[in-house]
Amino acid sequence: MTDWPEEIAARESGRAIPDFFIVGHPKSGTTALYEMLRSHPQIFMPELKETLFFARDELHPHLDENYPNPQTLDQYLALFEPAGEGQRKGEASPSYLRSRFAAQRIAALQPDARIIAILREPTSFIRSLHLELLKDFIETERDLGRAMEREQCAAEEKPVLWYSIDRVEYAAQLRRYHEAFSPEQVLVLIYDDFRADNEGTLRQVLRHIGVEEDSPLEASEANQTVMVRSPRMYGLMRSLYMGHGPAMRPAKAAIKAVTPRRLRHEGLRRVRDGAIYGTPPPPDEKLMRELRLRYLPEVRAVSEYLGRDLVSLWGYDRLG
């Protein structure tokens, strides 16, 4: 196991460090869980969801410019300093589950950490991820099949592969956490269960974290799946958001000069969501079947790993 001396030193310094981590997957209810947990009086979670600190291998280059994620361990730990006495501290960064290093780094900082992972049926996850990447101005190809083909052709030049098979290698991802933590420290949830019994799943998480279950909490919906409504408006907003083009750079510079980075990011997100997106069309069933056949070995692997029949739950037994 790789040593992480900075994390170990921080653990021994007496500073506030997080007690639990929602590690993923993205588009699997992590935002809803984060919102519900942070309303609990015995829990503190930073306003910044997805600090991404322990998953530097998963960062897309544009995030350094546009996302207020902490760059140093000192900045990261400062996020937890406002926690009240006795509050359990936690954070939610869905990239941690896929990251090859996050489990080890988290264990070095907090060996007693409680881990929460949520798994979603792979094809619906990949489709939802694609729509989210469009929404966040990272992806420009609106057709998922073409986006996957284009990424495969440019794989050697891309720092982050969004649609590669290792996104859904759930058994291997969970194994990294079970190697770093004891079994009772790792809670694995299934997205279908969370959707079917929101409150029951939440109570299970509260028990896992070690706080009272009977505090009144508000239910929260996961991020809506949306589709680009206006390609022209999308292009304009993407240029402003990313600062691309000679006409956009002065505008972005002016906004940056008068607006804190967190508010700038949030403000653009709200304008973006209200003006550009609508209900997505039905999925391409031919592509969905092709992906399900591709992901079937991974679904079998995680079913065996967890001792639960996800093949049947997710309908992979009906592929023929």
C-alpha cells in the first residue's frame, strides 16, 4: 500500500477531519443523499458537494479553472472547521469510487471512516452521465453512441475517459475499498432500493454513520435527467462558461473580477438549467441493448461479489 505522509500527518495533528464519505457513483442518488444528510442536526457536510480532493486522477482539466475544489490538504480540511461540537463530518464526491487512489488516501487520513457507495444499472448510468456531461459543457456530442465512438478514437489524447468500461467495473471498485477498510465500514447501496424506499435507505445510512435515526429529515430528489433544448443557446452558454473565443474572454474576465468563484459557478448553472434544457428523448433501444451485452460480465461479477442477484434485478437475464 502506498504511504500518504501528508494525510497521516494531518490525522495526527488534531485538526477536524471527515468521519464519512459518500464515494459514488455519480448519477445514482448521491446528490439527494447529500442534501438529506446535511439537514440532520448531528451531521456537518460542507456546502461544496464534490470536493474531488482524493480523486486527482479523475479531474477533468477545466475544473481547475471553473470549479472551487480545494487544491491542498489544508484547504480541504478547512471545509470541515465550521462543524459543531460532536457533529459527524462527511463529504460526497462520486468520483472517489472510480478513482484508483481515493480509497488509500481516505484510509490514510481517516482509518475509521464510514464509506457509502451507491450502484446503478450500468446502461442507465452511462446514459445519464452523458446527459450530465452535456449539461456541464464537458461533452458536445448529443448522440451517446457517437460520443462513445469519438472518445474511443481519441482515447490516447484524452486525460479522462467518460465512457470506458472501467466506469462500470463495480466489483473492482468496491474491492479497493474493502482492501482499505473493514467490511462493516463499507455500506453498498443499490440505486433501485434508494428510489423504492427513500426513507428506509436513509435510515440505513444514518445507522451506518452512527447518528440518531428519528430526526425529521426532508426527502430530496436526485438530479433530473435532462437534454439540451437549444443547441445555439447551449453553444453560447458553453463559451461563456468555459471562456472560449475572443469575444467571450473579456466577458468572463469581467464576471470573475466582481463575482466569487463559488457564486459564479452557481449562477451560471442556474441560468444554464433554466434556459437550455428540457426532457430528454427516449433512449436508443438498440444502443442500450448493445451496452447491456457489453456490461453483462461486469453485472455478473458484482452480483457474485455482493451476493445479490443484480442480473435479474437489472433485467440482464432477459437479454436472450
